[in-house]
Amino acid sequence: MRKIARPAVAVTVALALLVGACTQEQQNKLGRDIQNWTGTNGVLEVYAGDKVVRRFLRVDKLSTALGTEDRAQARAYRFGYGVLDENLNFVVDPGEKKVYFEVGDHANYVFFESPR
């Protein structure tokens, strides 16, 4: 049986204690920051009433646009990159390409991790 180095155990315990001491909001922010680096296999669905009218697959993240002059001021839309699922079948088919998209604040949309 292989022995684990004591420094590695100490670092692991220290990290666990540090994360445990964070508030729930700080833990959520840390999780979002990690996802920004690693990406998410997300799906964005845009609705018109109760019907899906656009679906984007393989979305890494949705970003909130910031002002050009006032970087602290958030814009009224979110943006990202994903594959436009033209036939809404949850599969990236030949010919479906990765595109840039924007979603306004007043749009009805759902962003979730891909079930596949």
C-alpha cells in the first residue's frame, strides 16, 4: 500500500477547512470561478411562450456584458458561444456550427448543464 506524503495531506485538510469556513455565497462564487476556467457543457434554450424557439449546445458559459466606459455597469443582455441546434434534437448534426449569441434581459430562457 502506497503512503501519502504528509505535506499533501496537510494541504488537503487546509483547503477543506478553508472552503468550509466560507459562506454559501463565497462557495457559490468559487464554484462559478472554477467553471469559468473549466467550462460547462451547457444548453441554452430560448422560449416564445411555452415553445422552445432556439437551442444552443456546448455552451461554456453565459457572460453578462459590461459597459465600455463604466466597466462596473452591467448591460441588459447576456452573451456566449454555442452550437445552434437548428432542428432542436439535442445533437450536434453535420452542418450545425458554433455561433455567437446574445440574450436580452426580457427574453425567456433557461441555461442548464447538458444531460448528455
